[in-house]
Amino acid sequence: MAILPITMFGDKILRKKVNKVKIVDNEIIELITNMFDTKRNANGIGLAANQVGADRSIFIVDLSNVEEYEEFKPLVFINPKIVKYSEEQTVFEEGCLSIPDIRSDVERPEAITIEYQDAELKEQTMNADNLLARVIQHEYDHLLGILFTDLVDDEMKKRLKKPLHRIRKRKIDIAYPISKTIDYQLTL
Ligand code: ZN
């Protein structure tokens, strides 16, 4: 069990399409365990592997801290692929542990269908809507190198330029460990 540094806006690994997981060995199990510890320590509701510097197609979601989701069982998504998006769109304010202190409205499909493998590499299909669909799409984007600040309107993009630059330069004060260099990457 370990809390890993979280990669920040500007870090190269956040802009990379990550590699698929072929086998779930001890290293991958340790990574997933550490991702849950890291997410919990930072009070997040989701975390993608490249947010802890791992070049692997994995993200986790845990909504149990959110009101009305107390019974939520933590989920691990390995090699996910969103195969269906609803036509209905919703706007919701998003934030990101890799882009601290910035929040913005983002428009996304209200519901999705995702195919993925669980921690035993068993094929799974899930339909999700509402907050779960929102978090899944946010984390899935991470694995493709996309950040929520890419999806905001032009005016907001302009407003975010300076705060994003401050994050890139680490001119920020954050309560959880963060990566020290833009080249930070775990070896697995
Ligand atoms: Zn994020």
C-alpha cells in the first residue's frame, strides 16, 4: 500500500494514449491498490493510471463518498472502450486531481455503454448514466490523453490559460503528493 504522486497538467504522460494491460500480475494488482490509496488520500471519485504515472489502460471509480451513492462498490476498469453514447447531453461542473483548484462546466452525453475487463480480466459490459457516466467518461478520456479543460468553450479556455500555466510550473499549493517533473513516469 502506498500513496503515489499525482501527475499534473503539463506532465507528458497525461497526453499519451496509454498501453493495454495484457496480464494482471502482482505489479498490476499493486498498482490498482495504490491507485485506490492515492485516490482516497486526495478525496477523488475517480483516478486513471496515467494520473499516477503508469502507462496502463486502467481507471478506477468510487462514488461511495458522494451523497446518495453511499452503497456504491468501487470499480476497476481495465482496457475499457465506450461503445455507445446517448444522444441526450448534460452539462455538469467537473474538476480533476491533475488540475487542482479549477472547475468548469463540461457538456457530455448523459448515458454510455462501456465494455471493459475487470480485475480478473473477465469481459464486462456496463450501462451507466448520470454521475457514474460522467466520471467514467472523464476517466476514459484520461487514458486517451484528453483532459476536461480541452472540452470547455473558447472563452473558458482563455480564462484557464494562466491558472493552467501555474499548475504546469507547480506554482500551486496542494494537500496531496504531486509529481515533481513533467517526465515523471512509473516503470511498469
Ligand atoms: Zn481527471
